[in-house]
Amino acid sequence: MMPARPSLKPPTLSWFDALSDAALIREQQIVAKGDNPAPLLQVSPSTWWRWVRAGKAPQPIKVSDGGGTFWRVGDMRKWLASLEVQQ
């Protein structure tokens, strides 16, 4: 079962639209966390990671030891588009 379509904030997503598909983004840019005024999704970090572990969201990219965990913008766009098609 796919997750319900995440709530997006279209007026504030210009930062995401401006990125190339090859760009990498961090968890803090994806989920509602801390003082991020414009997260891509209105879900908690724990919900996001549950979807990732279950294979219901794009898999992250680990950048070297201690370099961080990122997601490709192109993968996120494809995933979001697939959610729209299913509804």
C-alpha cells in the first residue's frame, strides 16, 4: 500500500523547482523538521524514514563516511509524480 499523497506547499516550492534532477537534497529539506520554513513534504521525519525503509519512498544516497545522507531531486520528482498518478 502506497502512502497517502503527502501534503505539498506549492507557493513555497520554488527552491525545489529551480534544482536540476541531478541535485542532492537532505532530509531537512524534505520533511517538516526544525525551523525549515518550506519543507517539500508535510510529514514527520519518522514517517519519512518509515516510508524509505519500506521501499515506499526513494532510497537515499550515502556520501562517503560522515558525508551525509541525500536524495536525488530527480528521484523525488518521479516519486511525487507517481503518487499523483495513483490518486
